[in-house]
Amino acid sequence: MENNLRRQLIMLSKRLIYAFLIQLFFCTVILANSGNAQRKNIEKVKISMKLQEKSLAEFFNQVESKTDFKFTYTDNLVDLRQSITVVENNISLYDVLVAVSMQTNLNFVQVNENIHVKVKKENLKDKAVEVDQNADINVRGVVKDGTGQPLPGVTVLVKGTTIGTVTELDGSYTLTAPEGAVLVFSFVGYVVQEVSIGNQSVIDVTLNEDETSLDEVVVVGYGTQDRRLVTGAISSIKSEEINLLPLASFDQAMQGRIAGVQVSQSSGAPGGAVTVRVRGFGSISASNEPLYVIDGFPFDAQANQGNTGFSASQFSINPLSTIDPNDIESIDVLKDAAAAAIYGSRGANGVIIITTKKGKKGSPIIDFGHYTGWQTATNLPPLMNAREYNEMMVEARNWAWVDGNPSERSFNDPDDIRPGNLRVSPFLQDPIADTDWLDEIFRTSMMSNYNLSIRGGSDNINYAISGGFFNQDGIIESSGFKRFNLRANVEVKATERLKIGFNFSPSLSMHDRVRTEATGNFVQGSVIHTAISARPSFPVYNEDGSLFNHRAGGTPPFLSNPLFVTNELSEDLEIQRLFTNVYGEGKITDDITIKVLLGTDINNVTNLQFVPRSPNWPPFEAQVGRAYSFQSQSLSWLNENTITYNKKINDHEFSILGGFTLQEFKINRMDASSQNFANNAVETIGAGTVITSASQRNEEWSLVSYLARTTYNYKDKYLFTGTVRTDGSSRFGTNTKYGFFPSVSLGWRFTEESFLPENDILSDGKFRFSYGISGNNTIGNYSRFALLGNTRYVLGPNQQVVAGLSPSSIANDDLGWETSEQFNIGTDLFFANNRIGLLADFYVKNTKDLLLNVPVPVATGFTNAISNVGEVRNWGWEFMLNTVNFDSKFRWTTDFNVSFNKNEIVSLGGAGEGGVLFLEPPIFGIGQILKNAEGQPFSQLFGFKTDGIFQDDEDVATNGEAQPFARPGDIKFVDINGDGNIDAGDRTVIGNPLPDFFYGINNQFSYGNLELVVFLQGVHGGDILNVNKQSGGSLGGTTNQLKEATDRWRSIDDPGNGFYPRANFSDRNGNSRISDRWIEDGSFLRIKNVTIAYNFSPTFLKRIKIKNARIYAQGTNLLTITKYSGFDPEVSFSSNNPLLQGIDWSVYPLNRNFTVGVNLSF
């Protein structure tokens, strides 16, 4: 992917850095030339010269030094060493040139202020000296890059002259040049192109990327650096790649495009959560999310996570969705410790730096973008129809009845001798409906996006102002996401040495949420679980159009009509955000720069939920209506002060950065719930007559930091970078409040060595080495303190109960950072004139001092306390291969990346029991199914092993000693410990949710104005516990089941497919318990995106006064090749807990979308 990144970096970063300087320089040149508008004639210019047997080169130098004329010639045709003699005093230059022509094989032609040297042709009697009398003509046009984007700052020169100009922000230029002259178009990072004017007045040019150019710029912490001089592991994405996709959040653009960065869309809900992991999982209890830095402001992506009331889970939203992807110029990912250590205690999980678009010098340019499209579910597992469901219900009740006394009971026994829950007659009737409930709750939905921006600038001010609106309806009824955003980035040149700038960005995000999480005891709140489980024999509506009451129809008490969840339950989440930055940058000297930044990030979050009074709702909600409200207000402020010294002395170049930063975060959270509503007209907390809960929390933390970085290079060949940072955090104990985080990295560009001459095979090569330490401070704000909690005391002779406080946790003054120690070695190799690029990295990352709960003496009054114990190791390989397959009118590039990461828990330091820490997801009745053990990877799936199905009584008698309730048609479980019983002691590791490797492949084709992009993304390995299948394939005779369960064991003569056991309402054998039956391979290859676009010709657009126009159509998540039978292999139960991976349980699935759009520039 490096070539693609190189093209984006060159096109954008170089513009930002060089366009202003280039334009300023050439404007000076042009103004100087315009002052010399009077054209001189060599016949009227007098000159004196005394040259005896001197070289032609010296003659040219003397003429150029004594006149305003310049000589132009072709090096390999003109021999500058030939000897001439000219001894003249005050004669015309014309006569001097004639004399020289007679002594050589050269002729001379004057073109304005240039004298073109030509070789005499045999048999032709050309004049020795000519004066070209061609008239000047006005030429105009537009210069674009290979993707059709305008290129500002391109130098346009008349060949052999100093006549020229530079292109404006929209790529346009105008120029007066002699008829028949040649124009030369040049820009840093692009191939120089020459075009003969002829008699044309409009010349549009497309410049192709210069694959030999490596002068890229990447954003690092507190500065930028040339790509060729980078010694750390840094990857980048530019705006063109981000804007290719219809995204609610920019972090989705990184998926499959950066080696070492695994991006999973944990929820397909509009504005839903995205999980980003840089080089694996490093912490068990603290966050594994990277640090995001937006325009220099470190941003806590989890700051406003909070409870969502009834389901008691965290927001399944993506707080980064408040940022419009269209506003982003670049994303730079700092992966190793050498790159991330400059952020100290927050760099252990990697750092993602987001730079938003800025203004540039030039005429104002207005950009408008719009796309609209539709979305559908990628895969809906087929469910039993009404007839199949009734058959299963009859079987389940018959088997449960017979199992009670096999020798005396049969399927044919009448209902009047059976208990009520085992009667079959209701299911022998014709169903009143045949409803596919998944089809009822899912829909084809619309999405659209609008973005309008204006950018421009002058010598003293640059500005970029934008506004956007994004609207996405969810593929599940009643869900959706809207975002309104504005952004203004302005920079003012107050003096020659002082720049002042500010960033201002308000946004409003509104989530219409539908409950999909089936957590705790509130499985009835999940629309997906309800739709899978609901009886297909029930209709959706009554004859009067009201929702059919499933409970009145006999549905189990924990289920309701799925459309009640989507249509009548309401949950509105609103996020108001204001992000501001103000900075000043002053140059004390040419080498010393000081920068001061002040920033704030203000967030207001409101979450309102309402469950109306309804007979459709199960008794858990009391059928009296419930309301829940959560509100938070947070403020984060930042002050950064840095000083930079840059110096180059001969072949030695170095830079020194020093800084001091302060950051503070405060949040106020309030939540309350009530019930007993008189009606459904008013949904506020106060309308309920009973307040069931109310709480308020105020929290804050602060961070003070000192940082320094030194970079040095010798002849761009030997490279060194060293950083140190000291952080002091209020979150940690008095004895460990400050942490020290150093790093060092080295680079060797071995292709610059004299012993390796330039060749056509290896264009450029570099070795990189780095070592560093970074930290993780994302724990509770008050974990180090002895906290107090509410309690009740019984006092006095009357035994009166009074409210009071008691310690709820033990203090730990030694509580400190989790530290990540990382070693990285890598190489950057470019071949065939940089048409092939290979980047490879190997890393080892050890995270120590994990923050875990460990047992403490009972005498303390507590059973455990959080401490720094334990260690986790991640190691792996990353590869990026980029090729330019064709580079002509037809251009084809390929970018491929693949990442291998291994994970191991080295030590738990006494946490858990016997070196094992079990986790129980908040799923009703599922138990501790995640095992964290020393010597094993994170969160191994834990359950029973199986060995097929008992086929007959002989099979049960021979192999069923450990299962006393087994009958033919039941599951065989493996007695792991050999004690003759199937119990908890037989559980073992049954799956690993972590993938073996993940990868991405991007192919980009262009021909003329057409372009095609095909992007593939995939994961190999990573097991999934399909709890949806476990619930929908348990055959318990209560809820509906997956259609594939129709091929179940029915009898000895009809054993089914060997996977599904018999249906049984009682399930005394525990067939549905968590086992390897529900583990599936999560590998997949996805056609992530296909885009086809057409860029209109600039010549055509000028007629309608449009500078640039592009139309496109695209599809996302078009095809997924996988063996996984669920909704989608990418989703995971929880994005909030890093350890709850590989569990598919009522998760909002991803969508397939198709959009058409247009981009216009004016």
C-alpha cells in the first residue's frame, strides 16, 4: 500500500509544505520579468570580448554575464569544450555570434531573451544567426494529477526561458508565451512534462506521480518528518482513500489498509462501535484502544461511555463518529514505541494522529460532495417456518414426556394425562400465520451525505471552512444516525515571524437506537434475539392493525412481539460536542521556533429510554411503563508549549524538540429511572410515580508532562531519533505518580553508500531499529484511593436502620502505570525505479505491571485489591507490498498488506485462581466461558468437547456411563478428566477468538477519465462462539429454531445430519450447554468496496464554469466468502470489553450498501 500512500502524501502533504514557497518564489520571478517587458534584439546589443583559444562554455558564461540573454541547448549535442577565439570591442552581439558560428558547427536563434544553440545540418544553408519574430499568444489550462484532482503550485515555464507562472488552488494557470514554444510543467513528486504550444490557446495537462520520489512527509508527535528519514514504524492514509468510502466514522477507513492495525466493526448499528487494535491486545483490565490525537489534541475515545439503563450495558456507539471523515486530510498511525513514546503514558496501544484540512494560498475554491444510496443486511440466517416449528414443538414435548418414564410412556399418550407444558395438541392445529420475523424487523434503508467547503488563502491568511450532514437509517426498523457538523480552520500570518491559528468544530450527533444487546436477565429487550425466538405461527398484527400480543398467545414470558421492541420502545441518544484549538507559532530566530497551543473539548451526552405501558411487554417490566435518563457533561482542556531547534551544518542535520504540557478532564454524570406511568403521552422521568433509582457522579483527572526529542541524520544516510517523556497522573499512587518513558531508534539508508552504486534493480533501501517504553493509564480515575460506599447501620436500643458510609475499596499508594516495552526491526525496500515497494517489520511487545485484582489478607476487610501484577506478550510480522503494474494511459497499482500477531499471557501475578482468570459475559445463564491462563492467548473460549450423537441404546450403554440421563439422539460429551462424570471439571479450551493473520488488497485502475477501485479485506483464523445458533439450535421446544435444525436426529432410522440432536423440552442431558458444537471458523474474505468513477474533462467543465467534476457509484460489503453461518463473521458481542471477543450474540449485523455520488469544485 506504500505507493498508494506515497501518491496521497505527495499530492497533499507536499502541497501544504511547498506550494506557498514555490508560488512566492515564482511570483517574484514573474514580476521581475514583467518589469523587463521591452524585448531586446541581438543586433542592437553591443558587447566587448577578448577570448584567445577559450572554450565555448566560457564564451557562453561571458555573454550571459554581460547581457540579459541566456543560452539554451541540448547537452549531448553541443560540445562545450571546443575552442574559439573572439577579440572584439563594442560590436553587436549578432556579429559576435556570426564569428563563433564560423569557427564551430553551430547556429544561433534568438527567441526573446534566450539564444538557442543548434547544430548545423549537412546540405542545409541555415543562417548563422536568426532572430525569431513569432508573436506571443495567451495560453491557459488546468493541471491535474492521475486521479483527476487539481494540482496547485505546479511550475509552468516556457522552455529555455524564465517566463513562467504557477497554478492556482484549482490547478488553473494563464501564461503569455511565444507561438511554437514548449511549456515545461513540473511539481515536486511528479514527472516533468513538456508540451509544444503550436497554435493552441488551451492546454490541459495531467501529471503522473514520479515513482522515484521518496520525499514524503508524515505527521509524528508534535511535528512532521520526511518519510525517507523515518526510523519508527509509521503508516499513513490520506484524504483520497478516506473519501472513497461511505463512512460514518473515519476509523472505519483504516480497515484492511494498514499493516498491524486490526479494525473490526463490532456493531453494524448506524454510528456503531468500532474496535481498533494496534499490534494486538496488551491489557486485561485497562483499555486496549489507541490514543487519538486530533489536530494536536489528545482525545479520550471512551470518556463518555456510560450505562444505558435497563440493559445495564455500555453505549454501543462510536464517539469518533462525531467527526466528519470529509474534514480529514490525513491519518498517521504510530505503531512502535519509538514513534509512540513521545506520548508517554498513553502510547502503549499505539497513537493515531488525525490532521484536518487546512487552507492554502490561492483563489477560493468551493467543493461540494454528495452521495446517496441504500442498505440491506448481508446475511439473514433462515429460520423454521410455522409448520416446521410446530413439528419441532410436538417432538420436543413428546421426547420430554417419554424421558420421564421410557418403559411406560409413548408419543401417542393423550394430553389429558400429561402436564400442561408437555401437551402437544395446540401444535397439531394449522398455524394462524407463517411469519418470518427476521424479515419483519430488517428493512432496506437509505443513507445520504452532504458536504460543502471553501478553502483558500493569501500571503497573510489561510482558511478552510466546511459543513456537513450525514443521515443513515438502520437496516433494523426504528434505528438511525444523524450528524450535523461545522469546522473552521484559520491561520493568520501576524508578522514575518508569527503565525496565529484556530480550529473550531461544533457537531451534533443523534442516534435512534433499537435494543439489540441481550444482556443480563433482559434478553427480552433484544430485537434480534426476540426475532430469532418468536413463534412463526403468530401474526404480526391483529385485524385492527394493532400489534399481535404474543404473551396472550402463549409465548414464554421473556419474549414479546419483535415489532413491539422496534416500534414502541424508544431510545434517543444525543451528543453535542464543541472542539476548539488556538495556537501561536513564532520564530525567535531562523532556527528556533516556539509554539503554544490551548484547546478544549466539550461534550454533552443525553440518553433517554422509554418502555410504554403495554400488554405486549413481559412482566419483567411490570407492564406499567418505565423510563430511564442518562446525562453527562464533560470538559477536557489542554495546554501545550514546545520549542524546536532545527539546524543543518554541512552534511549534519539535527532537530531538538522540548515541551511541557498540561491536560485536565472533568465529567458530571447523572442518571435516574422511574416507573408506573399513567399513560404513554409523557415519556419523562417525572411522569412516573415511582423513582426506582437516581445517582450522580463527578469525576476528574489531570496529567502533567515533560517531553523531549532529538533527531539527527548524516547525509540522509545515518539516522537517529531519541525521545523521553515524563508523565505525572492524578490516577496513580503517591509513590508512583510519575512515569518515565524513553525510546531510541536508528536507521541506515544503505543505498546511499558509495559501495552500492545506483542500479535499476534496487532503487532505495533502509534498515530500521527501535526500542522504547510507553504506558497505559486508562484505568478508573480513583482506583488508587480507599473509596466509600453507601451502606446501612442498625443503631440504638430500637434497632433503628440509618444510612451511612463504609469503605468499599482499599487504597494502594503504589498503584502505577502499565508499561509496554517494545522492540522493532524493519526494512523499507524499493525496486525497479520504485515501482515495487516492500516494507517489513518484526516486533516484540511486552506489557508489564498489568492492573489486576489480586487477593489480599482478610484482615484488611477486603478480599482483593487492584495492583500492578502480570505480564502479556505480543509479537508478530507485518508486510506491505506495493506495485505499479502498468503506468501509461492505462494505470494499475496494487497495494497489499498482511499482519501476523501472536499473543500470550506470561503471568497473571496471582490474579484469578491457579494462574487462571475466568470471565463471564453478561449473557443470561451462559456462565464463565472465557479463560485467561498463563501461557495461553487472551480469552480462550471455554466449554465442553463433544463426540457426536448417541445413535441407539447400545451406543448409550457402551459410551454413556458418564451421562446418566443420555438417550439415543443426545449429544456425547467428552469426559476430559476421566472421573466418570460430565461436569464442570470437563470443560476445556474449545476455541481461540484471536485471528492468525489479517490482510487487505487494494487494486486501483485508471484509463483516461475512468477509474476503478477494488478493495478486498480479510481475516484468517479466529474462532466464533455462535450463541445465536446455540439459542436457535438448542431444540428445547420453546422458541423458534434455525431452519438447518430441521435436519436433526428424529429416530434411529432418521439420524439427521449428525450435528443436531433430538428435540427435547426437558433436555436432561444438557445438549444445549456451551460446547465445541457452537464454535465456528471466523475466517473470511470480503469484497469490501468497489468504486467506479468518471472525471469530466476540464475543457468541457470550463464551458459551464465548473473547475472539477467527478461522478461515481460504489458498493460496500458486496460479498463475504466465509464458512461462518451467522449474520457476519466480523461482529463481536462487546466493543467495550477487550476480552469479550469472538462471541456472536444478538449483535447488530453489518450492512451491504450501494451509493451514487458526485464531487464538484467551483
